[in-house]
Amino acid sequence: MKTSPAKKLAKLHNRFEPLAPERVAEILRILERSYPSVRCALHHESAWQLLVATILSAQCTDVRVNLVTPALFKKYPTPASLAKLEPEALEPLVRTTGFFRNKAKNIVGAARKIMQQFDGAVPEQMDDLLSLPGVARKTANVVLGSWFGRGEGIVVDTHVHRISRRLELTRSDNPKHIELDLMRIIPQVKWIDFSHQIIHHGRALCVARGPKCAECPLESRCHAADKTWSTVEQHKGAKGKKG
Ligand code: SF4
């Protein structure tokens, strides 16, 4: 049976637009209401400490990093104290965070570069941060946003990656492209808070396996294919992180 023109038009008007400004604004409002004052979970008291903690957090939980950093910062409080070390001397202190040889090498390398080129202070510019060993956009965005209060990009960690795909704010599986997709649709003043809120949401409810959709404040706006409970149509293409 043929669909009438009116039905076709209605279908067209009801078409789901995942990037519609009003939908994105509503998602941001719900996140703000649900997680009004969430901040970076990595314990730190300086830009340097936050940089080190973020390097250590790759493939590791923030809880584990927070267990490791007090002894590390007590023994080596500044870039100057770490720049003198050989990375091997740092390895025992960071071993439990995984990939510890690489992390120790990057932390000592970053300390040396900061001493040699940035007068001992963590730089505040994205390009300068990206020139440090072990620092890619995610780490640079964490330091710029959470310490310097500069929203120059959006932190795309595993939670932001997964949830942005479930909410259909991106179709990409590549963190660089995901960040660009998010920067196009989210107002810049929200970039810092959005990452914190989504990361918190990913830990609390929208976990990788078995998300707690029945408790989720975004449930009626989320069409993810891997929802565990749904009041709305689920979309095959809306899935969390691949792999
Ligand atoms: S409804 Fe489920 S899948 Fe969607 S954002 Fe909430 S917890 Fe995540």
C-alpha cells in the first residue's frame, strides 16, 4: 500500500535529528541538572601534579592513580626533582598503573622538557602541551580545562567516546573526530563541564556493559542499540565504543 503524501510529510517532520540544537541543549540541561558540580576525579594540587596524574591514568582507573600519586608527589614534588631522575628509578612507584615503563619515560621526559623549555612551569598553550612526551589532546584538554580553566577542546576519554556514540552525538570511532564532532554542536562555554559530567555519568550509570538505563535521566532522549531498558525506539547504529 502506498504511503499518502500527508503521511510522508508527517514522517519527514517527525524524523529524529540527533544533532538538532534543541535536542543537544536538552541533553546538556539534563546533564547539568543531574551532575551540577562534578570535577576532575584525579587528586592534584598543581598543574604539574594534574599532568602527571593524567599521564598515569591512561588504561588505568582514577582510583588506582589516586593511590599511587601521594607517595610519588611526596618524593618528587616538582618537575625539577623528576627531571634529574632516570626513568628506571621512577618505575617502581608507578608500576601498578600499568604500562609503567612508558609512563615513567614520558613523565621524566615531560619534566625535562618543562625545565629546559618552559622555565619549570607547565605551559598553558595547547601546542606547547602537545609537544611534551606522552601528552596527546586528551591529556592537554584535562590540564587546560581542569587547572587553567581554559576550554580549548573536549576531553574524549573512554566514557565520552562510548556515550557520545550511544547518544548519537557522533558516528565516529576515532577520538580526534569525536572531539571535533562534539565541538561543532556543544557551545564552547560548556566544553569543560560536559566532559566532567559525561565521565561521571559513564561511571555511575552509562557503564560499558549493562548500562543502568532504567535509572538514567537521559533515558527518554537515548535510542542506543545496547540499552538495557527503553521507552523509545532503539537505533541499530547507536552503539557504544567498538571493540
Ligand atoms: S539510557 Fe542507557 S545507554 Fe542511554 S545514556 Fe542512559 S544509561 Fe546510557
